[in-house]
Amino acid sequence: MKTKGAAAEVFLTAFKTLPKNEQDIFLSEILKDKKLREDLIDIAIAESRAEDKGKPFKDFLKEHKN
């Protein structure tokens, strides 16, 4: 395990060992925090679009012009 991210790796391992109902409680508490919830949504969107091909901004503007 690399030093960078080691604490996160330990935390994730501990989370995975929790019973399902405890994991659900933990995640529910995280989602109650507006900032954390927004960060998770941003991460999920970025991950889902990681393989998308880019396009020039000019083309984007042409497609979304009113």
C-alpha cells in the first residue's frame, strides 16, 4: 500500500467489513451532509463520463443555441 491514500484504503476496508445495515446507516449520514452529497454526485458524474469523447466548445455552443 502506498503512503498516499493509505488511510482511505484502510477506511474503505473497514467500511466493507461492516454489516449491510451499518453501511446503509453510514451512507445515509453522509448523504445528509449537503456538501458531501454534492461532492459524491460530482464524482459519480465524472466517473460516468470518463470515457466520453470531447468536442470543441464551439460545436457544443452550436448544438445548445436557443
